[in-house]
Amino acid sequence: MSERPELTQAPARKALGQHFLFDPDILSRTALAAGPVAGRTVFEIGPGPGGLTRALLDADAAQVIAIEADPRFAEALRVWPEARSGRLAVHAGDARKVDWEGCLHRSGGRAPAMVVANLPYNVGTPLLVDWLKAGPWRGAMALMFQKEVAERICASPGSRHYGRLAVLAGATVRAHIAFTLPPGAFRPPPKVESAVAVLHPLPDAERFPNLAALETVAAAAFGQRRKMLRSALKALAKTADLNPEHWLDAAGIDPTARAETLTQGDFRALATVFGGQGS
């Protein structure tokens, strides 16, 4: 199929991690991967020439809030009819510096907002961590990452991809990989495969409240993943005036276990003791 005439034709900038999708079928699958967008407010990051933006609007999103660091594409999107009518709000700037809840309110969007994006590879992980920690403004997400990053987000205990990112994700969302794409699906093609990770928010009662403690504990545990936990957590325990063996015992964890074998429940128990939230 030919490209839509309103899509801006401009070369990708390597410094911004740009790799563009133009295939309408792939764009439609990505737009709807996390569920219907009809009537919803959707954040899109790095819209580039606007292929996914068009797919979201065509799927009847009530409003798309596009965050674009490249002024070439930001200016081009602002002349779209939907931008003039208010269905498309374009914000130029670095997505890592956005006040998401404030941006949602200033744009007239409605919470919870979905996040659907072909993320620039160089900012995807820090943005995800920010969104995982977000409040009730953020709804379901469908995010294109390098395949290896998507696997790390969705990994289960015991797998080689299991680590801090999977533990943090499991505290707030249910995550799975919707589909993968070869390098040739993009222009220019990246050097690796890509995948769309879908993340649906957990019910409030199932979310873990102390994400700061959980992230700290998981980072320490996986920072020395080959070591037994009583050794891997020794330095962190000292900062909190905890005896590693007593800490692990209070959480019901075998001190000779390794981080890769712990479940989400195990990490929550460690974080609860570390954060002083329970016995």
C-alpha cells in the first residue's frame, strides 16, 4: 500500500533513536494491541512521520497526545486537521522531562490515559520505569521495544531475562509480548528484532505500594545475581541497619537462594521488611 500523503517524509535521526513504521497492518495491530482506543485519551511518544498517530485516530481515539522531540515532525503534525480540531495535541520536547499527569490535564485529556508508542530505543526503558510508578492517570500500555528489552519486562522467574525490570513491572501490571517484528519492518532497519509489550494495570488491591523499596531491593539482588542472597544483599542490608540473615528469615526467604529464583511475592516480602512496612 502507498503511504498516506499527510505522513512527513524526512530522514531518521540516529541520535534520536528513530526507526519508523509505515505498514498499515502493523500500525493498526500496534494501535489496538492493548485493547480498543475508541473514546480514550492516548499518549504517543516519538510519533515521527505520524503512521501510528494516524492509526490511533482512525481507530477513533478521542484524543492523541503526541510527544515529539524532533521539531520537523512536531511542526508537520500540528497542521493535521485533527490538531486544529483538538483531537491531536502535539507537544515538542524530550519525553523524559514530561510531567505526564500535568500534560494530560493541560491537554484536556481524560484519565486513565493509554500509552501506545513505537518508542525510540534510547529512551524506552527509563520511560517505562517512570510509567510503572505512575498514579491513576495511566492506563493500559502497548509499547514497541527492542525484543530483548520486551523479554526482560515480561520475564518469569528462572528465565535468563528475569531481572529488576520484570520485578518492577510485576508489581503494577500484567505484561505479555503481543508480537515481534523483524528489522526489515522499519525504516531504517535497526540491527535487532523488535517486540510490542502489552501492560495492563493490576487492580489497586494487587499493586505493591512501596515501589521505591522494591526497586532498590531488586537492583541489589540482581546486581550480583550469581551470589546467594545473603551475600548479594549484604551491602544493602548494612545501609538499613539490617542483618542479612535476619532480613531474609523475616521475609521467609532461603538465604542460599539466588535472585533469579525469587517470585514476585518473594520480592514483595523482602521489600516490605526493608521498607519497614510490616513484620
